[in-house]
Amino acid sequence: MKMDFQKEVLEKSYETPVLVDFWAPWCGPCRVLTPVLEQIAEEQKDKWTLVKINTEEHEDLAQQYHIMSIPNVKLFYRGEVINEFLGALSKQMVLDWLKKVIPGSGLIALDKFLETHDQPTAGDLEEILSKHPDSKEIAFVLSQIYLWSNPDRAVELVEDIKYGSPFFDKVTHIRDIGNFLNLKSEDEEINHINELLRSSDLESAIQEIIKSLQKNNKAVDGLLSKVAIGIFNLLGTQHPLTKKYRKQFDMTLWV
């Protein structure tokens, strides 16, 4: 049966996640898995769409997506494969997998908003979050916007993000930085770093953190070093400030 992969999978995945079941008529495990996927697809039709592709009829797609063994189930979102599994899983195993990998309605709403808004404001995201209050993705993004100017709100937003969430590690950094920004200290050096962070002067703040840690790498009971680690991790390894200062910072911890 002829299908338009570009339209039915790639373009459709910008509207809703698309689960693609690569199968073949001669494949016994496929005959076990496909009815399971069809049943779940009907139960969760408001969350994702199922597309079945016979690899015998679409050898080009099987080759393009490196189908070496079937059944092979790939999850497409925004034109890309974001997760997959091989073999005939039980219904419960498929449900557990879907729970982990299907983008939530909040993330989908956020991505659609970002298509037309390059620089969303906190107010924009608060409005989207009000419509999707359970969205950890929106809460996480919003917490990063608030972090320097309103750390209380930032920490509040990520309060319910627990261990096991893909955001957990970065949330830990947000909490560390938020706790530091809320710190009441009599140390002028620490207060100066705090002021630099609140004004989003990250480079000057990193410089001062390194100077402080060179004198005492356990400053503020270790919280100051956690703040620096948090900044580098939130910025990412390819950010110019991370490239410029991460090695120098790491050296202060070994003194």
C-alpha cells in the first residue's frame, strides 16, 4: 500500500507524536506486537498516532532508518526519531515505555509556541503553564528564566520534579543556585557574588567565585562550588564561559 511518509509521519509528528511500527508479513513477533500497538493506540489516541510500515513494500524507508531487525518501533517527534525499541514487548512493557518517552501536551504546546516566538517571556510561559499545570517541561524552562531575578519562584516551579525525571540533574543545580541567591550572609565577598548573579553578570560572578574558592574551596559549606558547577551545567559544555573557565574552576577544587 502506497503511503506518503513525509506527510503521514514527518509532517504529522509536528502536530502529535507518531509511533512507527516497522514490520513484515513473515515476521512472527510482528504479528504478536502489532495488535498490542493497535489496542494501545486506540486507548491513547489523544496522545499519539500509530503508523505501520511494511518493510517488504518500503525497502527504501527500512534502509533509510537502518531497520536491521523487526519488529522495530520508532517514535517520531518534530521530524526526528526520539526513541525506539526492538522486539515483541508485552502490553505492560509498551505502556511503561510510552510513559517515559511520549512528549506531554505541555511540551507540545510549548514547542508550537516557540515556532513563532523566538524570545518567550516569563509571562508567556506562565500562561502556557496555567493551561498545562502538570507540565514538568514548561516548569523547568520557566524556572531557568526566573532563576536569577526570582529564585524563590524558580525553586518553587521545580519542587515536584523528582529523581528519575530527565530534568532531575539540572533541577538540582537550579535548587543549589536558588539557595545561594536566597542566602543571607555577613561575608561581603559572598554578597558581591550574589549581586553579580542576580544582575546576570555571569562572567564576573564566575571570576569572583574562582577567586573565593582559591582561598577556601569549601566556602559556604561547599555551596559556592555547587553554584559554579550548576552554572556550567546549565550553560552547557559548548558555552563560551564554560570553555573559558571550567578547567580553571576544576583546578581550584584540587588545591
